[in-house]
Amino acid sequence: MIEKVLGGQTETFHELIRPYERSVYLMALSLLHNEAEAEDAAQEAFIKAYRHLGKFRSDSRFSTWLIAIALNEARARLRRKQPQLTDSIDDTSENSPVPAQLTDWREIPSETLERKEVRSLVRSALDALPLAYREVFVLRELEERNVQETADALDITIASVKMRLHRARLMLQKQLAPQLKSAVPVSRRRFPWF
Amino acid sequence: MVLNCRHVWDYISGYLDNTLDASTRAHVEEHLAHCEICSAILDSTRNILILTADDRVFELPLGYSERLHARLTEAMLNVPPPEKDTDP
């Protein structure tokens, strides 16, 4: 399809990007925390992708290339809004977050996501992650990109992807486990694989 | 090798992603079998990952796709069509 667009069938670009509409929006939203701004950033990212399509190298995945454009667009907007924003992360530090230790809470049924306040708790916890961890978490867990693609999109090492993902997961567990425990009746049902 | 709880927390992601070597995985499982705190941490972390990945957490705004393609159509009229970059 890329060849078709570059060959002059520009309308094909609409079909080319359709599978990535959600990913690009989600990436922008996870950085900007504002739906209208995320939508605008996503549109702008797709327009930039169209303009620069000729520069796409087929040795990288199109989705990774698109996500990198969306990230750059969202980061630029974030810097304009918060020029003082620094989010330096020490990937070499050995201090990992300490998880919440609640032995009476294991499982929350996914049906509870029908409840607005539960969705809001989950979104707030994601929003509260430091930016560098949030980017990795969204790519790995929400976008289901593999470690290599995540490292490529963010231009960081595979070791950093793994470290940031691990810390993000423990931070979310620490933040969400106590909140969800009080938001949802305790279930003592165990996972079938234990 | 006997693992304490803090060691096990360091291995939680590797355990969930199944990237631990066989020996470490066996030691983690041995600890989990006897430690209610760590097995609850593992369960709750896994559960939270399932919840966060659910499409209902972040929903696309109504009309997002239509607005995107309308804006693209407009932009495509105003910019020259992309061409293959022949630079090495």
C-alpha cells in the first residue's frame, strides 16, 4: 500500500493508516492527558506521516515508525505546555518500587471496568506514572509492542525497556491494588493456574 | 539459592513475561509456593495488567475516525503527494 501511495494513489493512505488509528491516539493521550489535544496531535502525526512517507524505510515496521512520529508530536506539545518538564530516569539505579502487600486482594473481575469510577482509577494511575515509564508501559502493555519495537520507537536500549516496564508495573500495583480493593468487594477466588 | 521476598519482586516482570532462566524460575516458584504475600503480589500485578490493557479504559472519542480522515483529505489536497526518497 505504501508503494501505491508513493506511486500517486494517494487515497490509499486512508486505508494504510486505518489499523493504527487507535494506537496513535492512545499514545498521544497517554502523554497529553487531554482528549481534544490528543486527537489533534494524532491528526497532525498522520499528516506528518503522509508528508514524509517517502522517507519510510521498509527495514523498520510501519507501525513503529508511525508511533515514533506520534511520540515526537506529543512530546513537542508537552514541552510547549510544560517547558520546565524534565523526566530524567535513572535506569541503572537498583531501587525498584516496593509493591503493595495485600494478601486478601488478588483478583478484580474485568466486568468492574463497566463502572466509571474503576476506569477512572486505572486511568489516573497510568497518568501518574513518570513519563519515561508511561511511554514504555503504553507501548508494551496497551499497544502490545515487543521489547525490540518499543526500544526502537523510543530510541532506548532493550535493557531500559525491561527495567522501565518492571518499575511501571510495580508502581501501578502499589498504587492500584489498595484503591481497587476498596472500590470492589473482595474476591477470594484464586486464579486457576495457582 | 534461596530467594527472599525482595529478590522475588525483582523477578516479577521476568516471571510474568516468561523470560527467566529455568533455574531462577524454579526458585521463584519455590518461594511463591510458601509465601502468601509474594504470590498475592504476583496475582494482583498480573490482574492489574489485564485491567489496564482493556479497551474500555481508554475509549476513542465519538467521531474520531471520521474527523481524522476528513482532516487528512483536506491536508492531502494542500500538500504535494509524497515521493519515494532516493537519498541513500
